Amino acid sequence: RDDGAGNPIPACDPAIAALTIKQPENAVPDNLWPLFKRTRHIPVLVIRGALSEILSAQTVKEMCEVHPDCRGITVADVGHAPTLSEPDVVQAIQEFLEYCQS
């Protein structure tokens, strides 16, 4: 997409990478699966923007396959990350919280 004058608009916040460029020791580890697997004892709701270049649909699928209590929702026409005000997301969060309280 562009700003109407032909200048590209980033699909994500370019500041996301600023800290890891300046301080590589703060970068996300290459493999987060061991950390994610340690959450098996708690319910997880993954909310993904369909246009995200950071969190793929395949990764969410794999997360829900390896975690016994993981649910995923994908928000159409949204990048990374959804605003959490989308009606489907609000409903998913409400249902998830109700599930966690039961």
C-alpha cells in the first residue's frame, strides 16, 4: 500500500526492530518452541492478523497442535497485530475468559 503519493507505507511498525538492531542481545531467540511448550499447563488464545508477516497461519496451527489447550483466531484483512477491538476478537476473548474462569 502507499500513502496516495506513491510512497510505501510499512505493513508493520518499523520501530519493532529498532531495539534488536541497536542491542542484538535483546533479540528474540531463534527458537521459541521450548518456551512455548512450557505453557502447556495454562490455556492459550492466539490472535493473529491474516496479513501478518510475523506470525504465520502455519505457526498458529503448529502451536495449537503441540499445546493441549490452545485456540487460535485469525482476523481478516489485518496485519500484525490486531487491535483487539474487532467484533470477532472481542467475542473470542470473552469466550476464552469465560472458559478460563470455569
